[in-house]
Amino acid sequence: MRAAFSSGVLAAFLEAGIPTFVDKPIANDDREAFEIVRIARKTGAPVMGGSCVKSVPDVLALQSRQQELLREGLQRYPDSSMLWFNAGVLAELLDLVLPEDSIDGTHTGIVGFCRRYGFLDKPSRVRFRMLDTNVRLLPVDADQDITLTQAAFASLDLPVSKVFITENEINFLAFPDVSDAMVVFGAGYGFDNLAVAPWLHEKELYYWGDIDTHGFAILNQLRGFLPHVVSFLMDQQTLLAHRALWGVEKQPKTGTLARLNSEESALYIQLLQNHWGDHVRLEQERIGFDFLREALRGI
């Protein structure tokens, strides 16, 4: 379809000073678009372009059923990889056809796709282990390694006083028995699933992360949700005791971490300034098991 300007009709209307609405396409290229603007400014004739299709009754009916139709499509074609591979294109289309008040603009990208358009999202989950052998949530003798939805986890009030959070799965699985305690498998920079659990605010919280700039940045973020959390095995003594196991942090985190205490902040700055060597890091899984046991005795 060629634009109305190419036929000379639009130019004639504008030259005559007639207010004009042009159904798309208004121009074929930027040269024609600039010429339309030039003529409109010269004559003072208002000109507007757009699409009348969005006001067609059939399109309005389709718009009102968009969520229903998409859910129906997902049920009919359960392989949702097509949806996620094309989420960007679908988001552009939905932003065009949906009323503004039906879009939650606080959510963006593929991660926020469902919440942005009001679809049910895959629930966040929390994985944890009971470390007290006298506390059994499952009626089995096997290890109490449990995964719950975020909402179910938030509704609990577990009979423990201490909660450890660790980022490494091996550490999570190998964490030794501790009386009156549990361990949670962390989620890097995402703590929304823990922040909604009010009972965590009543527990002693310990965060065990890598001794590197990102480890302290994650600790800093976690304190934004749970201010009373204490760092565990993230101190200078632990770092120096494992010198032979140091690694290199390829892309250090920079910036001010306002929620660190004085000792944590001092070590963070030392790491930033390469005080111990170039981009030194100690991954949490490299800490000796006996060293871990000894630290737990002091809690």
C-alpha cells in the first residue's frame, strides 16, 4: 500500500488549509514525512496520522478477549517455547492494542511478561533443609530437603531459632546438623521470595556467601529486605586461612555498599583495591568442612 502523500491528495488538502486525518501509512519514507510537516507548518493545517483499524468493532471484540484467547492458545499448544522466543514481539503488539490501565508498567522484559499483562506466572519457590534432626516436617526418615512455593513458605512459622542462607548448592546439601536451625538455598541477587516471609524477621539470620565483591553486594541487598542478617564466614580470618584456595573475580562489583558493617566494609574495600592481590576471591564451597564446623560451634 502506498501512502496518501504519493498520490498528491494529502498535499492538495494541506495546501488548501484543510485539516486532514490520514490512515496509515502516512508516508513512504522520511523525505515524504518531512515534506508533509513543511507544508502543514506553512499553511497551518492540522494533520494527523494513525490507524482506524483499532476502532473497528471486530478488533475491539478481539481486544476484550485477548487474555482468554492467549490462555486458550497455550492450552492448545502446550509447548510454550514459541511464546517465550517471541515474547518481545508479543509485548510490542499487546502494548499497542491493550488499554493503558490493563498493563502493569512496573514489569518489563521476559521475566515480567506475565505480570505485565495479567497472566498467571510461574510461582517462585524456596528450597530449604531442616538441620535439627529432632524437627521433621515430612513423616519420613530421609533428609528433610523441601521445596515450597513462595506463598507456602511465607505462611510457615518453623520451630527453629536460626536460619542460614547459602548460595552454593553443595554447601546447602552438605551443611552439617545444627540444633534448632535450618538452611535455605539462596537465589543470588533475588530475595523477593524470602522477603515476604514475616516469620524470618523473628529468627537469627546468617548469610554465607563468597568472599568477593559480589558476595558483599548480595549481602548488602539482602539487608535491604532483612536488616538484621549477620554475615557468616565472610571475614578476613576466613579469607587468610584459605589463601591457597583463592581464585580470581573476573568482573568485580563496584560502588558503595551502605548496609555493610565496619568490618565487612573494610574487607570489601580491600578487595576492591586489590590489597591481597589482583581481584582476589574465595568461593564459599572452598572453605574447609572442619573450619565450618568450628565456626558453627561459636554460634
